[in-house]
Amino acid sequence: MDKLRQEAEKAELAQAVAAIEFLKNKILASPSSASQQMITSLDAALLACHRDGAENSPTSGIR
């Protein structure tokens, strides 16, 4: 059951990252100056998601 929960969390994280990347691409198409601030925030969110995913990865301790 623990493995199933881990895989579900990975899938949820992957969906969140995909949604953020989709929004980022939509905002990039906007000429608004406020869009640059949103891009910065979305980049930070993506970085946090990738970092969180790496920390929870079974190979995170391997270098």
C-alpha cells in the first residue's frame, strides 16, 4: 500500500508541474508586463515542485 501511495503522489506532482508549465506558456503569449511577474512566480513553483519530487524520489540519496 505504501508503494501505491508513493506512486499516486508522484502522479499528482507530475500533474501539478504540467499544469504550471501550461499556464506559464499561456502567460508567455501575453504582452502584459504583469505576465513577467507571474512567470517568475511560476518558475519558482516549478523549481519547488521539481525539488520536492527529487527529495521524494527513491534515488534522491544517490549521487
